[in-house]
Amino acid sequence: MRLAEAAKDVFARHETFHPRYGWFRKAYTTAAANERGFTAEDAPVEIGVGKNMVRSIKFWGLAAKIITKDPDSVNKRSPDMIPTRFGHSLFGPDGWDPYMEDPGTVWLLHWMLLAPPSLLPVWWLAFNELHAVNFDDDMLAGAITAQIEAAGTWSMPHHTAIEKDVSALLRTYAPAVRTSRASFDDLLDCPMRELGLIVHSAATGNHRFVLGPKPTLPDEIVALAVLDYLSRCRQGGRTVTLAHLANEPGSPGRAFRLGEQDLHVALGRIAKKQPSMELLATTGAQQVAWTTDAAEIAVAVLNDYYETKPEAPTIGPDGDEPVDRDLLLERSQAMSKLREVSARHRSEAGT
């Protein structure tokens, strides 16, 4: 997959903040409660953060495909936001993980940040096109610059924008480094460091990606990423080789740093539970075969993993679309009833 097909040419839109605990869910709840939740004058008060963090939370919600521009927004320069169908399936009141409590959800969001169309081209290039074993910040920024220049599709962004994206990427995934300028939140408050995808090399002091199986990566999330990838990128056919899934730029193998055998183990266990998936080796090359729509199988996999079935669950390209407003209305009504019940209980307790 080429860069122009996989990512949008947007850089340093995160206001220099890496994603924090709760921000992805906050993006959903803000847009679900009020389509103007990010643009209202009192947004910092309602969300409880500064103005630049409001913009950052909105960006990370967009990047993770949890929220999207409201198609009915009047102001096209500063559009309203609405949850996506995927965002509602994940964080809605009856969603897969409404309070982001399951460790697998962080892996799921990592995949969604990179899945096309990615709003993080620097991150996409780092995970998919960087071949160095060890690297430092300057080496990574230089490699990214060279790759964008070689692609020849976009105007070259300013070097400071690339440096800011590289810095945000490393603060998101790499172990925290104590410096005089690092705040307590910077050191602790990032869920994706727990994934263990980037570590410091003891030999060189540089960064390096961790290859092979990940102890906290569920088989179901590997399968989800494969099926989501197929629904987004494959046109026709019902088979794909594990070599493609492990090595093709934009593939789950690149995103999770898994090899063919790692994928074989994870997908083999899922195929035993999902009759619509099968592992084949009829031509000498290991393959995955599927008999129904990949996105539908992905939903079934997540329903089994989270042990719940949201209303109208959606993944794949359709999941990037705005949620049906009737579902948000039902959520609003449910929240109102919950508040009424809570108020009645408090009143009864005081009598």
C-alpha cells in the first residue's frame, strides 16, 4: 500500500500532546452529548482541560476513527463532531468497552490509528517503512523526511512538523525518560506505552521496535485487525497469504510487529471458533480464507471477545461513517433516566 492511499497529508495536529488515559473515550462522550461540544466557548470548562487540550482530544478522537465531522454541520471551517458507527459500537452505553477497561481496547485503538485513512502519516511511515533495527529521534525524522520526498505525492511539510510528530510518537509508545522538562503526567499518563512496541536498546541507548508475540495482545484483536484490513484494502477474492499480512506496508503484521508464524498461531486459534475463517496451506504458502464479509466476521470476533453485542455494531469502512442519530437519542434518554434514578436514590437516602 502506498503512502498516499494509506494516510492523509496532515502533520502536527495534536497540539504536541500525545494521547492520555481517557482521551479517546472523552472524545466520544463529548461528541455524543453535543455536536458542538468541541467548538462551544465553554468547551474547556465542560471538558475540564485547556483550549489546546480540547483541540488535541478532538484530533485523537478523529485519528482513532471514534468521531468524525458532522455532515450536517453548517460551519465547514470549524465543523461540528459526531461519533462514528465504530466509536458508538465501542464506547456507547451498550458498547464493547464503554469505560475502556479491557487491555485489548488499547491494541484495538493502536490499530485504528494506523488503519487507512490514517491521520498520522509520520506514524504510518515509522511502523511500515522504517527498516532500521535501532534508531534515535533524528534518524527517524530524517528517514520520514526522505520517505515523504521519495513518495512525491505531497508538498514537503516543515521539518518542525515532522519533528513534533516523531516526538509525539515516541512519547506515546517508548518508555518514559525522566528529564527536567518532563511533567509527571508525561511520564505516566499514556496507555499505549503498556503495549511494549518500542523499547530502549541497552546496547546503543537508542529506540527499537519489539518483534514477535506480545504478551498482552489478544488473538481476537489480531484477527480483528486482519479482517478490518481486508475490508478496507482488499478488492475481490476470499484468500490472502500470511506473508502479505505480515510484510505488506499497512498490514497488521507491520502495525503489531508480528511475523508469519505469530499470525498463524493467533489466527489459527480464532479460526477454530469462527466457522467463516480457515487457515490453508494448499499451495505451499500459508493462507487465510474467509467465506462471508470480512467486516461481519470482525464484528462477530469482537462480540465474542468483549462478551457483549452492541446495537448495530460496525467495523471497517462503514464504521468510519457517522452514527445514526437515533442511537445517540436513545443514549441521551438512557442517561436522563439514569440521572433521575440516581437523584431519587439520593433523595430517599436523605429522608
